[in-house]
Amino acid sequence: MGYFYLLLQALIFSFGGILIKTAATAFSPFMVSFLRFALGVLFLLALQVIRGRKPHLTLANRMVIFGGIAKTLHYLGENYGVMHGFSYGNVVIWPVQTVVILLISTLVLKEKVTRQAVAGALMCVCGIVLLTWNGMPLDEFIGGQGPLLIAFVIAGIGASLFSVCQKELLDRLDTVELNNSMFLIGALCAGGVLPLTGTAVTGPIRLPAAVAMLILGAITGVGFLLQAEGFKTVPLFVATVVQSSTVLLSLVWAALLYHERITGWIIAGTALFLAGILCVNLKPGRR
């Protein structure tokens, strides 16, 4: 069932870019980040009540706090990048997450790094460069795509740190309680930044934007609940490979729903970093 949970998560997450782009017609990146957390918390609290359990939060745990802050970086970076770029731009998060988890395994956990893993990390980096460059002139790339790339890299770092914290706490906390606690920390962080941005609503709140925002909140609640359940039985390195299928689906939805042009550079970059993800996560000798 772990693989099914992760594949289902990959499917619903693949709509993230499209939904963020739609919500951007009414809300700022900071407001979208706050609402994603707040709606996710409400959804998980309702789920606890439906399951007949008394809602409980764990907010004094340092790793819960760190995970909530990391998730805030993920959402702020992703929402900003997608709103100012293409809806499929958030696919960059996956190779960044792969590289960061490799660095954590090497520098923090002191695990041995193989040549295959190093080669995979380099392929991920090259794939990111190709995807964001997309064949445009160098000055246009640095001026226009540079800030977006930085935003997605920050998002990838936050996503990887959140996944590590989630994986470490699964044996100690209930899945719903764990995610709800981290999301509440994230809502407090995003909500605290919101007054400093000067704007929360960027346009009239029409039905498509409101519906997209509600679905994003539901995805936050359901998606990471599925991830936590999948992590219980699937090794982290295998889970990363399964989740990377989100990339291919995101490109399909961008082309079909927003009619965004998928160039040869994007296809080449995507293929390169998917191959890199496989190299990093599949151990030598493993089929």
C-alpha cells in the first residue's frame, strides 16, 4: 500500500502548479502560502473529529518546529516561482530535493557516497540548468529566470528538510497529529510574514481562484498524509523516485490546460534530472 499512497500523492501534487497559477489571479504568493497551511490544518482537524479522536497538537517538539519552518520556505518559494513563471516550474523542486537529501546523508548522517550518486547529483544540477535556461539568451536567463530559479531552489531545500523531519518523527507521533502540528507552525510563520508584504489580495476573488485555493488546502492535508503513510513502509530513497513521477504529469497538465509550450530544452532537462534522481536513489546493483 505504501507505493499506492505515494503514487496517489504524485498524481494530486501534479496539479499544484495549475492550481497555484489559478489562485494567483486573486491572491499574493504569501497569502496562498498562509491559506494552504490554514485550510490544511482545518481539513486535518476535521479528519481527527470524523475518526472519533480528540484533536491534539505537538508544538513543543524542536523537529516539529523545524519541519514547519522548512515547509514554509517550500511553499513561499514554490508559490512565488509558479506565479511569476510557468505552471510547471515547480518540477525543479524534485531534483533539488534529491541533491539536498544526498548532502544530508553524506554530511550529517555520514553515509558513504558512491560515484553513481555523485554522477546522479551532477545530472540533476545539469537538468535544472537546461530546464530553466530553455534556450533563451544568457542575459535574459540571468535577469528573468535567475530569481525564479533561486525561489525554486529555496522551495526544494525546504521540501527536503520537511521530508527528513517527517520521516524521523513517524515512529513517535500519529501521522495526522504530526502533519497538523507542522502545518500550524507553517501557518503561523506565513501569517506572521503576511502583514509585512503590504498585499494579500491582488485582484477580484472569482470562483475559479476560490475553488483552486480550497483544493490546494485539501491537497496540503491529504497529500502529505499520504506521504507520511507511504514513508512507513517505503524507504526514503525509493519514495523519492516514485514521487518524481509528479514531474511528467505536471508537464502534461501545463501543456493541456494552460497551453504552455514544452520545448526540446525542457524535455531534455526533465529527462536528465529524472535520470539523475534514479542514479542517486537506486543503490548499485539494484534493478
